[in-house]
Amino acid sequence: MKFNTNSNVYTIVYSTIVVVIVAIVLAFANQTLKPLQDKNELLDKQKQILGALKVDYKGQDPALVYASIIPAAEDTLHFGEKEVYVAHLDGQIKYVLPLTGKGLWGGIGGYLALDEDKNTIYGVNFNHEGETPGLGAKIVDIEFRELFEGKHIRNAEGEVVSVAVLKSGKRAEGQEQVDAISGATITSSGVSTMLHEELVNNYVEFLKIEEVQDVESED
Amino acid sequence: MLSQKTKDTLLGPLNTNNPVVVQILGICSALAVTVQLKPALVMGIAVTIIVAMSNVIVSLIRNTIPMRVRIIVQLVVVAALVTLVSEVLKAFAYDVAMQLSVYLGLIITNCILMGRLEAFAMTNKPWDSLLDGLGNGLGYALILVIVAFFRELLGAGQLLGFQVIPQGFYDFGYENNGMMLMPAMALILVGCVIWAHRAYNDKEAK
């Protein structure tokens, strides 16, 4: 049998068949691989949270380590669309706040671990979609993240003011600061804006409730 | 063992007919993923697999493809394979998939693929097309690895993430060259590779 491969009907039928076959193959692959991909995504998130809590999971299964620190679903507090994870670390409570913001080329995000006073930064972890390698991408490096440790997100009056990321030499008014990454001004200020937006605006409920609880009683 | 023609098909693209330094194809991705060796290696492998597979598929169906929509059919085949590879990477090598991020999807636009499909697979048998695809993919990977080797070594003092330049050098005032991390430097390095390649081959020819 010999078709005229240049006829209109042949072209249309051929294209349709090709597209349908491809669609079936891709849908099948997506369905089969989805559970594995979801598992990877969850594991990646757990690893990042462990990173923010400065937990060393080398040689251990990160999922198990995570489960031992943030054991159950009730340890997740919900505030509207925002979630806060309550971690139990060596008998102490740490709060982990997921962050999202904008860098130079795409989204940036991270996890901020606060001490029980909801003021002192215990640790922080950042991620990014596509910041410049060697410049903006340095926000994920431990050297940058370590700068945040021990900083306070509140001013002396107890108001949430976040922590500023500023070029060395510049001074922030009324809030604590860390040095920006030289050569990565936009990514650095993206981190600064992200922290400010999330802490001052989006987590206001979480950070406020605590003050009320302090005055009343622990339940 | 291999006939001369087979050898040329497979090994030609590694040197005398290299897709990057001779045909000047696939430059954009060569600039983007060569900051470190690891993504360059993975990108090289991914492109090799995709070129080889799409070459075979297009070669198998080459006589049935309507001439007027052949580019579209080629594109569909390539796009399907790229999507498959990216799904598989996300399932089995999540870190690498995240590192390659958008560049993985952009393999679709890598000129080497369409170039080989149009120039070779459309007119050759599947076995030859497989060899041609492997050869071109490896030729591409080779250049990527060379460029990434120098960029990671000079830009970060590391290879595959391991520190290779001893701390002592830094104590004596040696500094990593931040320029190496910028895409512009990759272009200059590709230029240097082309230079060395031409100079060597000219000498061979004489």
C-alpha cells in the first residue's frame, strides 16, 4: 500500500496520529512517575527545613530525622494561607516559617527558624530558581546564611521590623542588619524584601498571637 | 570492526565535524550550563540521549513523514523526548533536575537536534542515525566538559564540587576569577577552544 504523503488528508491524519501517540506516552509517563516526583519534592522541602534548623542528617535518612523533629501534622500551625512548622529540637521549641519572594531572575524562597521567643533567628535556609551562579546564587551558601543567626526580628519595643540585608557600610534605621553579597545587589535586596514582606505583613497573625498568649496563660 | 563510513559517522562529530566548534550549533546552552562540571556533564548526557533517540525515531518514520509538516513532526518527537527525560530526571535525580531547571526544557531549542534530524536522520537508515546522534551528542558534551572544567577550576577553585586549589594558594593572595562565572567568559572560552581546535587541525592537514 502506498499513500500519497503529500496529500492534505494524509498530512492531517498523520499529524493527528502523531500528536495522539505522543500525548498518550507523556500522560502515561507522568502518571507512573508522579509518586516518585512528589516524594522527591517533599524530601527536598524536609531537607531545606532541616537545613534551617541546622540539623546535620549526614549518613541518616533525612525523612526519619525530619519526622523525629517535626513529628505530626498537628505541629503545623495554619494562619490563612501561611503555615508555620513547630519543631522540637533538643527539648526546645523552634518555629519554622516558609518564605517566598522575588530575586533577580526568578523566585527565591526559604525557611526561617525562630527561637521560642519568636524574635531571635535560630537559623535560615534559602533557595532560588535561577539566580546568577557565583553571585546571587550564593544566598544558599552557609557563609551568607550564618550571618542571620542570632539576629532579632523585633526592635527594642517588641515590634516586628524584620532584618535588613544591606551593603556593608550602610546602616539600617531601627532594625538589625546583615551584609549583602557583593555583586548581587538585586538578589540581596530581594532577600531583604522577602523577609520584610513575610514577617511584617504575612506572618503578622502568628507573630502577634504570641504576645497575647504571653500576657494570658499557656494552655 | 567498524567500517570507515560508520567510524566517520560516529567519531567525526567529536573532532573534524564537531557540532559546537565547527558547525557552531548549540552555543547558547554551552554558555548557560558550564559554570560547573556536574550540570555540564548531565546536560551533555541528556542531549546525547535525546539526539540519538530522536534521530532513530525520525529515521524510522522518515518515509511516512509528510514533507510539508516534517519540521513540526520532528519538533513533536524532540519535545516529547525532552519532556520524558525531564520527568525521569525529576523522579530519579531531583537535585540535578533542579540544577538544570529551565535549560532542560530548552534542549528542545538546541539547534544540534533539529540540525541532525533535518540533515541526517531524514535521509539515512536508523542504525547510521543512531551513530550520528551519539557522535554529535558526545561532540557537544566534550566541548561542554572542556569549557566547564576551566570555568569551575578558575572561577571557584573546584572540580565537581570538590576543592582542588589548595588553601595555601589563597593564603598567598590567589583569588578565584569571578569573571569565569559570567556567561561572557564561556563565550571567550568557546572561542579559545575553537582556536586551539583549528590550529591543531590545520597542522594535521599540512
